[in-house]
Amino acid sequence: AAATTAAMQASKKRKFHLICDQDPPGSGSCDDVDGGSVDLSNDVDGGSVDLSDDVVGRSVDLSDDVDVGVVDLTDDVDGGSVDLSDDVDEGSVDLISYFDLGSADLISRLPDAVLGSIVSLLPTKEGARTQIISRRWRPLWRSAPLNLVVDYKIINLVPKILSEHRGPARRFSIEDCYVEGRLGPYTRSIYIEDCYDKVEGWLSSAALDNLEELELTPKCSYGYRGELYLLHSSTYRFSSTLRVAKFHCCHFPNLIVQLSLKFPCLKQLTLQKVTISEDPLQSLLSGCTALESLELKENMGTGRLCITSQTLKSLGFCANSRDGGLFLQELVVKDAPCLERLLPLNPKGGTASIRIISAPKLEILGMLSEDTYEFHLGSSVFQVAAAFINCI
């Protein structure tokens, strides 16, 4: 009896049992439990697969992963699986936290040239602070194009910045700074009489070689009708590289005529409250062979200006006749084949006479000033009246 019982038990181990069998015998959709047979506790035919309980090495278990080569998205305890919730193994990608050598810092992987462009677009202080991010970022600020915006907060740091930065230089600007006070925000300005010699030294620095953008707009406490500061002679050395230039409250010497400066790259020029005679201004503009935008705001010393430019697209202007002195009284657009916009910038202060001889692409004409009494368009002459001004 004992031998018979043992034989029956051995026979049962070699049988197959299906709980829910949809595969034909021998289809291969089975898992190996013991020696080539599949024991699913009550299996009577071959080829079935039970995914309810896995106890050995080659079975498929979707509820808990303890074997090699399986993908578990809930918990990772082995070397080859991928876990997106918690990264503890080397070589996996963790986009939430940076713990291991294989994690991806996608920004730092960008080329130096791209990162340098990003740094150069930041304000000066923020650009310098990128050095503390990591060793990867430490040398970038010193080699990225320099964007040096000088306000009263960093004026004492300018020599240090120029000595440590290796260039190239993209922009140098002196600007107002807006700060928060007890009574609200207010403006803190740099006055040129306090730092004229300093600015001359800064502009002579090798760190600013090949400068592309220059904005000298400090305040001047001399008063508009008083003595303005002389344009720094060191600015002339940037004539071949400047793309953008803006000058405020300075005096352009007649020496410019003798220098015959050329500005082959200059595309934007703004002169505001400067004094410049007619010949130096004409000489300056004739050297701007790529100029696209010109703004002349409340300047003194030039009574008549004749525009001849093959590249100019936009011309903005206004005068300040109420302060006396010699202001722009006649504007002549002689030959400007690309000019699209002619913009009087101040309805209360304008040029007395405007003559447009040749500007075939002119599409936009701003509102004329109440000081403008005569407007020539080709062969047509308009005597400007208040009613006509309001209709333009």
C-alpha cells in the first residue's frame, strides 16, 4: 500500500493542470517550475501558464520583481531595472534629483559657445554669479562675451571685472538704476562729472577690444545750456566693430571731420541732447555705410541735415527750439531708397521744414510737430496747418 501511494504521488508531479488554458499543447507559452514541467497546482494538460504565483528563476511575475532583466516601475532593487520614482543605481536617469554619476544635467551639457551666449545675455551681476554653479560653469563667465552694464551699485567693481574678464566684449553701458526706497522706487544715476576720468580708463581697457554695443548715457548736472562733457577720445577706437551706439549729453568735437571715421558695422545710432555741428554730423553719418536706424533727439549745433543713405530704414527726430540755441530747423531726405519710417518724436518740438526728395519705400509718417510749417513730398509742397497736422 505504501509503494502504491508513493507511485501515485510521483505520477501526479508529472501531470499538467489548466486553470484557464487557451494555448494548445506544446505552444511554448509556459514557464518552467521543475525539470521541464509546469505545476500550476491543479494542471491536467500541457502548455498552460499561470501568472498568479512565481517561485523560481525564469517565470514572469508582474506584481513583484526579484529577478534579473525585468522592468519594474514601482521599486528598483536590482542593477538592470528602470525606476522613475527613486534612483539608487548607477547608469539610470533621474530627472527629479541629482544623486549619482549617471544623472543628466542637460543645461551643463550644452557647448561652451551656447552657454557663453546665455551668460552674456544676463545682467552683469547675475552673469558673474554663474561661476558658483559648478566647476563646469566656473570658467564660462570669464570667456563669454562681456555684457558690462554700469550702474551705481557696481561702479566700484568695474576695474576688477575688466581685469578678470578675458573678453571678447559685447556691450558696455552706463545706465540709471532703479531702487526701492521708503517712499517707493526712485532713480539713482551716475553723473559724468563724478567719473569722467574713470570712464576714459575703462574704455581704454583691453577687455573692451572689438566692442559691439556702446551706450554712454550718464547724467550731466551742468544743465542743458551749459557745458556738456567732451566725448571720450577712446570711443573712436571702436568705430570698426560697433553695431549699436547711443550717446547722451556729450559734445562731439570738430575733430571728427579730420578723423574721417568709418563705421562699417554700425546699424543703430542714437544721439540725444548732444552738441554737434553740421559738418561733423554729416561726416559721422557718411561713415555709417550699414546704418538702418537713426534717432536724433533734441540735439544742438546743427541747423540743417541732409540724409543720403542706401541702407537707412527708420529715421526718428525732434528738436528743442524752446531752449534756444541752434537746433534742427530743416531736414532733407535727399536719397534714401530703403527708408520706410519717418517719425517725428515730439509733437511739441519739431523741425520747421521737412523735404522728402527721394524715398520710394516710405510707408509710415508720424504726426508732424506743431512747429513744422512746411512739408515737401516730391514735387508737392504742403503748408502745414493745425487742422492738417491732426489729420496725418
